[in-house]
Amino acid sequence: MSIFSDNIRFLRAQKNLSQQELADKVSMSRVRYSKYEDGRSEPPYELLIRISKYFNVSIDLLLTVDIRKYPLEEVLKLPDNRIVLPVVVDKLGNNSIEIVPQKASMGYLSGYSDPEYIESLQRISFPFLTNGKYRAFPAKGDSMPPFKDGSYIIGKYVENIEELKPNKSYIFVTLNDGISYKRLKAKKKKSITVAADNSFYQPYDIPFGEIVEIWQYASGIFPEDFEPNDFENFNVKDLFLQLRGDIWKLDQKISKK
């Protein structure tokens, strides 16, 4: 047995997963995974990355710290808990911004820790975005104003939940919702509260264990027909959504009475 095998068994139990279920989530066979959990074999680096990203626990902690001694929510806050992030650089060694296309966004949860997947993404560079790792995600739906379909939200990678600041906007990548653009409202003991800027949508909590990645809003890429000084159509839609939200709130009050 090893610290690593004890840790992954513990983390799997915390998520109430069978060996087969966890093996499926990190793209390996159950037999192969069981050897890692029993300490009969050691995983290669690429599998360590997948396991690390899935549990949101750094490789360093998985291999060297008995995390059974800490509450799971505290593990996420440990100073050494840094997740390995595949990074693409150009021929001069400069950081590039990977663009996650709309058609590939559904596969991001299974590919975000795969260097080959990240390498396959198109890339751009912005000279004013430095001192950090950036990635562009597609906007979708009406919960991300002023971003509409066809827009891209560029985020700066956040290494630790403790770095989150209230009322700042972030791209949250979670196991349940995938990619979403939300504003942080509050940090709790075991979760965070987020909300869309579109007030029709109600705030909700994201448990720490569901968070895969966090990117702080840094910039945006808008479609060709986007007019920043002409929000007539956009505002009409907003007013309709606000009205619909007010009606929903009124129905809630009436139902309580």
C-alpha cells in the first residue's frame, strides 16, 4: 500500500463511486484502476493528471500527503494544492490562448487534462493579456449578458478557491453543469454561491467537490455584428426576461400564502 493508493480509495469513497464508475470517469479499465488502488502498480503521468484533475487535488498532495487526515473541503484550500494544467506555448515560448470551440465544448470535461486535446485547439495571442494562463470559452444562452451566442469569454486560470473575490465574474467548469459564466456572490464552508448577471436566473450553490476549473473573466471576443453602442434589441430581451422573472417571484409569494 502507498499514500497514493490510500488517497484515491478515500476520495472515491467520498464521492460514493464504485471502482468501475471512477475508472469510467478517468478513461481506464476497472482492472487497471484496481491495481493503483491496491498499490500493485503505479499509474503513468498522463493518468496521474486525469485522476488529479477529477478529484481537484494536486499530484503532489496525492503522492505525498495522507489527505484522510483533513476534511475534504480543507484539502482544496491547502497551499500545495496546485493542479497541473496543460499549457501551449509558441515557438518563442510565449503563452497562447486556447479557444474552446462551440462544437467541442461538450467534450471539454473529458479533454481538459489531456495535453493532446489542448494541443488540438486553435490559439490566439493578445499582447495585453500576460502574467497568467488564459483560455477562451464559448458563450451560449441568455444567462451571460452582454455575451451572446457567437461570443467568446476569455478567462485567466485561478489556481485556488481562496483567490476568488465576491462580485467578480468567472468561468466555472463543473462536473454537473460543464462550462458556465457566473458572478461569485459568496464563499461558504463547503461551497460557493454564484449567479448569472441576467436577474431572471436565481443564484445557486456549487459544492467544492463539483468544481473542476475556475477562470476569472479577463476579456471578450464578440461576433462581427456586435454593436457595443446599440443595445436596443438586447435591452428589449432583457426587459422581457426581467418581467418574466418578476412574474415568477410574484407566483412564489402567492403560493406561499
